[in-house]
Amino acid sequence: MVMAQERINDDLLDPEFVQNPSVLYKVMREHHPAYWNERWRGWVLSRYEDVYGALHSPTMLADRITPYFTERLSAEERQQFALTYEVLHSFVVFVDPPRHTHLRKIFSRAFTPKSAQMMRGVVTELVAEFLDQWEGHDSIDLVSEFAYPFPANVIATIIGVPKEDLHKFHSWADALTTLLLAGVGDDQRLVRCQEALIEFKDYLRGLYNERLKAPRNDMMSWLMEVQLSDPALTPDDVLHSCILLVNAGHETTQDLICNTLTTLLKLPHALDGLRAEPRHMKTAIEEGLRYNGPLKGTMRVVGEDQVVHGQHFKKGERVLLLLGAANRDPLKFPDPETFDIRRNPNPHVSFSHGIHFCLGAPLARMEMEIAFTELLRRFPKMALDGDVKWDARILGRSIEPPIRIGLA
């Protein structure tokens, strides 16, 4: 039951909200901490303690794929898009225990100290390769000339994809990202995602068959070691895990790079401070995650009836956890509207929390640290060349391309 609530402009795609969500975040945290959004047909939580609590709650379910496919698609559509459901429902971020426990096991094998050393070498080499191409240019497009291809190339290389095939991963990842994070007004996004997943999975199956004959020091082989020793895991679990890794390591890292660098370039004092004291790089990256992280929100489904701030949440209803609002809650973060490169502690929820905490977080942090250290060292005169316009997305926090950066 939705108790009487004051009507506010709750259009999550309203241009003012998209460009500056902090105003709505503040209103919701202070006056509507558990708000029924009629346009979105779900609840919205915005306070840090509520978002954090929901991320840890066993009664807030991560599986929002099954309700979508069973309730919003016809029987014919469910058959048509069966592969999309199969793949998405194998993503560790979209499942709950006990299946989540099994899938998390295979993921954790991909992020060990041994693999981290190999990943650092790949990241360092690719950062140098991309930034070498900037030399001698007066300006570049941050998106097309670095932030877009770099993270996808990193994860694809780590998985074990031949360099000549890296370009294929961009279109496959784009189709999946459009379905999950964007796609506003795009009624063909499910069709394109299904087509991309057919090609993507077929390609990865070829790599899998090669690794059966000759394992290598790459992520595909590491994941296969776990699967081959655990009868609860299947070859499809390996393939679907690789698809998730490419997708998760592509769009979100791209947005993190763009959001953090443009924020620093608009705040010369913070940027100058980081140049003068590069030892603060790690805390500056965490602040980038908090201040303008790649996700404004994430979804959950109510697992059992419950009351939150006097509102009755019914089983099966959707809940939007506003990560961006939680990350600027003054009850948790002193002076939250200030970008502080020295902020510590910084318990942001941009990588989620609880059992669904992002296993790829160490890789994303490594990519950011290596890339930003080199960017600041090589290009001391970087400056924004144009305005920043944020893209209209409900869950994602992304800047519309191109993003022109002056170098000279």
C-alpha cells in the first residue's frame, strides 16, 4: 500500500535531473526517503543507510531478469529471446543464493593475486599504446580515442582474445549495455541484444574449445579450471561469465574514466592538488567513484512484504536504489557536494556492497590508477574543450560523446 505522498517531479529522465541530479537527491533524502515513482512503477530509496541496508538484505532480491521475462513478455517473445534470458540469468549480478554462491566461485577464480600481476602488465601496456597516439595532437576525443576502446581491450586481452578480434567485442558489449543501462525509446534493443549474444557466445565457444586442447595463462583458462573441477558449473557458466566480464568492464569503466577526468578538469584546484601530490591518486579515484560514479542506481525486487519509512513494500515490487543519492548523503559524507581528493574514509556504494560487491573493482581501480597517473604526467596542459552534457539514462551516469580534450 502506498501511503499518501506529496507529488514531486519524479521523472528520472527529466533534463534538469539528468544534468544535475543532486537537487532531486536532496529532496528525496530529506522528504521522501521511500518514494513510490508512478512513472517508473517502483519504489525509490535514496538515503545511505537504506541503500546500504537493501544491498545487504536477503529480502531485496537481485533477480530482476526473471520478472521482466515472465511478466512483460509474451510466450512467443520468451521463446524468441530465450538466449538473452539464459545469459542474463547466468550473470552473478542478477541472481540470488544459492545459485549466486556457485557463480561467484567461478568469478573469484579470475581475480587472484596471480592474475592481478598479469592484468597490471596488460593495463600498463595498453595505456601506453593509446596515449602514444595522442602525442603531437592539439586535442582528442576522450571517448573514441581512449575511454571507449581501452577497458574493453583490457578485459578482452585478459580473457585471451587475439588482438585482431578485439573490435568485435565493442559492438557486442554496446548491444548488451543498451539493453541494461540505456535504450530509452529504443524498441529494438532486445532484438539487437539477442543477435549480439548469439555471435558473442559462438565466438567464445571457439576459444573454449581451443583452451580444452591447450590451456593458457588467461582468464578463459582460469575459469575453465574451476568449471572442470566443479560438476555444479557448466561450460555455459564459463562463457556467460566472460560475456559479463566484457560488459561490466566496458561501459562502467568508460564512464568512470570520463566522469572523473571531466570533473577534475572542471575543478582546477583539485586537479592541481593531485598533480602536486600524486600520492593522493588512490583516494582521488575513490572520490571520483563517489562524486560521479558510473551508476546512478541499481535495481532490486522486494522478496517479501515489508515496511520501509511507513510505506508498505509488497513482494514482487521493484525498488530503485539511488547509489548517487546515497553517495552524497551528508549524514555519511561530510561536505558531500565537494570533490575532495584526500577524502578518507570514503565508504561509497558505487561498486555495490554485500554479496554482490563488484569482483571487478580491483581491476577498475588498477586501470584508473595507471591511466590517470600517465595522463597527468604526459599531458600537463589538459583542458576541457567544450561543454559536458550528461546522457539521459535511468541507471547509468554517462556523458554524451564526443568529449573534446585540449592537450596543448
